[in-house]
Amino acid sequence: MMNEDPGYPSWAETPGRRPRAVILQRRAAETPLGKQLVERIAGQLDVVDVGVELENPEVLDDVDFLVVLGGDGSILHAAQQMGSRQRPVIGINLGRLGFLAAISPGEVESALASIVSGDCTIQSHLMLQCSLIRGEEVLNLQLGLNEAAIRVGTPFSLLDIDLYVDSKLATTYSCDGLIISTPVGSTAHSLSAGGPILRKTMQAFVIAAISPHTLTVRPVVDSAERVFEMRVREADVAASLVVDGQLLARLEPDDRVRVERASESFQLIEVGGHDDYDTLREKLDWGGRIRQKK
């Protein structure tokens, strides 16, 4: 079982040492704000590399953490690119919601000052490993932070998806798709399919059907120690495997999609003043009372 206790930043153990970091900025690269933020970050950190993509993952062996400029999609992309070389991440939110990218551009200097001094924590989050198996061959192997999903394609008929848990048939869903989500991903696609919100540090997966044909079908939360397999039986219905919003493969009949805990974990740097429930109230507009329009 993964330790849920937050870690202390190793770079803060040497007073006066400037942490070494890589900046990933994707869509922010050519914007005035993106360029300005890079300069502001470089004033407090030793910036080893700045790029749109992580072209040389080996650079991670010599850095303390990543600074990602963008939204949660940019952080998902960074987590996939790091692969087995996961490093702590701080996200500067230039997107919309920002569940993971929680630092606003106006908070950059104060947040980095806290991080440099060690006034922060490093929280590990569950990642999934998704395998596409055809016959006895593993065709694709993908690390994910949010979810793995089977989605229907043209001619947009209902899918019959068998779900196996620890090699035993659990049930068959008739639906437009099936999502297996991590706690981090519980506020993403799974939430829009009616799934529950899980605390990000929980060690569990959410199984949520997309538009199930039977109204009694409800999302299920199960232990991350279990191994899940999804299988589409139909030969005449197009289906795709999507991991963290990216198309991984088109599925053929009897392909198996295996989802299990990854050996890697995603590490998020958290600065004081940001709480899970604060984020939910702010990002999902949980106001408590209905506001009347004037």
C-alpha cells in the first residue's frame, strides 16, 4: 500500500541551495505571459531546461522538480512524458479549472519562495497502467494519471463491455463506454459520467459507465490492489481505447484492456493555503446557497 503521508522536499535540507528545475510550457510558449513567467521563475530557481515537450527525459535525473505552465491537461501530458522518471510537479494555472495546476500567475513568487524554503509538501498520487492485449500479445502499454476509457465510435450503437475483476467476471455493461478512473481523475471525465469525487490521496479506482442502458447501473469504487479488465465482444461496433484524453488504439473484438496500479506515482508539490474542499468550492462553484439573479 502506498504511503499517504506527504513527503518533505529534499532540496530544502541544504539551506541556501536553489532547486534545479525544468519548465514545460506547451501552449504558453509563445504568449507574453508565458515568457514573463519563465523569467520570474528563473529568478528563484536554477532552470536546467525550458521546452514545449520533454525531449530528453534523462534531464530529469539531475533536477528536483518540474514547473508546468498551463492547465491540468499540460500536467497530464507531463506525467506521461516523465514515464518511469517521475519528479515532483508544481503547476502554474493558465487554463480553466486547474485542479492540479493550483498556483495562479499572481502567486508564483510567493509559492516558489515557500517551495525553496521547504514550506511545502510532496503528495504522492495513484497512477494507472493500461495494457491493450490481443490474444497473448501486449500491443500497447500506457501510463495514466486520470483514466482509461473505452468509447463507442461509429455507428454509435450501444457497447456490451464485460468487466473482469481479478480475472473473474463481475458484470456486463450495456453503455456508450466505460471509464476506470484514479482519484485524481475522479473530477474529470468520470465526474461528467456521474461518478463520485474521491480524495486525491485515496488508493482506489472508480468504475463508471457512460450513459448506461439500465438505470440501476451505478458507479463503483474498488481497491487499487485489484486488477481490472474490460472486453468488447461485438464485431460490428467501433470502439476506441482512450487514456487521459488521448486515443491509444482502435479495439478489435475480444481485445482485453487491463487496468492496474502503476509502479510509478505522480508527485504533486502542495503549498499551504490550498485545500481540496477549497478547490471544489472554487472550481465547481459549490456556493452552498442558490444565488438569485437580480
